[in-house]
Amino acid sequence: MKTTKLFFFFLLISGINLSFSQTNKVDSISAKEIIKKYINAIGGRDGLLKVKDMTTKLQGTISGVDVNMTVYQKSPDKILKIINAGAVKQVILYDGSNAVMQIGETKITLSDQALEGLKYETLPNFLLNLDELNIKAEILSNEIIEGRDTYKIKLILPSGEHWTYFFDAKTFLKVKSLKTIYSPQGSFTQSTYFSDYRLVNGVKYPFIIKQTIGIQSLDFKVVSIKVNSGIKDEVFKIE
């Protein structure tokens, strides 16, 4: 794999066609109302709060290379990602306070925007607690994403960092997100598309996930999701 492709691969999995077709005037509905409808659409507040831990296995490809990823999450704030791409292994770990990324024998401590992004990604249900987390939500517009009318919502993190989510105007399921990925080489916009939602233990999860940065694209299919299997805290210990 060429160096450039390898670099973009690590950006993609740490943490998609960027053109939009049509923009319409937003309805009178508020950002918080849309997020509430999304929560109800995927299983409701009570259903989400029952999820104490989750193990997700995914398979995908990038530039012809097979990728396997396992993600362990435990409430309230722990995550471990193990990614194997050919002969290359990457590990991303957040223990609730600190985060590291290891590629082969190289270990990097994550900080600043990268740490903040991982912190909120770790929280399985952070959209339930936007006020407590001091995250603001604003509705921007209606946009057409792959032929579907969507509500475009901007989330403003305490640091001022922006995430953008797109929710289907009919089903209120999340269909796309935009985030900025930071690295020593600079910052990049990562687009992620979500589809093929399926019910697991009373909650709907997307089973097809596509990510892109520039011309690099990573297509994932979820192989399995296990909920409340009793993951031990030791799994998230940083050595």
C-alpha cells in the first residue's frame, strides 16, 4: 500500500462524495426536537439507557485491502478499537480520561481536538445529554442526501469544534455526519454515511457504514453487535 493511502486509511478508521444537491428552507421544527425524534426512532431514551456495553464487529475494504475492526464500548466513557488491515494493526483506546493510538510498535498519546472527539464518540448515548455536556445544537437547513430530504443539524462542542449530522426528514434516522479529523499532517473533513438500520436488543443500529476523506473511501458492513455482554474494565486499561 502506498504511503498516502496508508495515511488516509488511519484517518478514516480513527474516529463520505461530499457534493450536495439541493438546499431548502428549514421547517419550524427545532434542532432539539429533531434529535428527540431520532432518539425515539432508534429505540427511545429508556431503550438506549439499557445499553451498558456493546461489542461491534465490522468488515470492509480500502484500496483493495481487507479490513477487520472490533469496537468495544462500555458506559459511561470507555472505548477500544482494534483494526487489522492486511499486515497492519491499529489500536485506539480511551479509558475515560486518557487516550492512545498505536500503529504497529508506535504509540501516540491523543490530546486536544482528537481527545475531545474520541471522548464524545465514546459516550454511547451522548445525544441524550447535550445540555449536561454543554453541547449546543442548531438547525441549519434541509438538504437532499442521496435522494432523501434531510434535516442538517450542527453540534457545537465545548471547545467550539463543530460536528454536523443529517437526519432523514421522514424516518428521523441519521443518514450522514461530517467531522474534522486532526493529525500531524493537518486537518481533514471526514464524511460518514449510515444505512441498513436493524434492531438489536430493542435499539436500531446502522449495519452499513461508508466513510470518505478526499478520494479515499472505506466501506464497512457490520458483522455482529453484542449488547450487555459484561465487558470488564480491564479491557480498557492503558499500559
